[in-house]
Amino acid sequence: MPRNYKRNTEPRYSLDDLKKAIDDVKTKKLSIGRAAETYNVPKTTINDRLKKAVIKQPRSGRKPLFTEEQETQLVDYIIKCS
């Protein structure tokens, strides 16, 4: 592993840039391709987010295995057993 390892799964764009790109495409100021170039957001991401109503912060890494409720139950159980 190199000394200066940089994780590549971090999104290269911010949530604000994504929202601006989607707004410009919805108001027909820019096409999807132009918005992708202008705001440095992938075309596929803009296209996917246009189909969805809610825009969330992009996640990096793997999806969690347990829900928040399951985690708290597991923590309580481990504490009880110890």
C-alpha cells in the first residue's frame, strides 16, 4: 500500500453542485451534459436524481449491515451479557 493512500470512494462533487445542476436541467437552462460539465457531476447521477423527488447526501463506502434500531438492540444485549 502506498504511503499517501487516498480513498477513491469519496464523491467528487458537493450536494450544492448537484442541486444547482438539477435545478438548471429542470428549468431548461442547461442540458444534462452541459450541467455535468459545468458542475462536475456525472451525467448518470443527474439523470438518476431527476427521476427521484428527494435529493440526499451521497454516501461513500459500503451500506450498513444493521439498522440503527438493530444496532442499539445488539449493544444493549452485549452490555447485558457482559
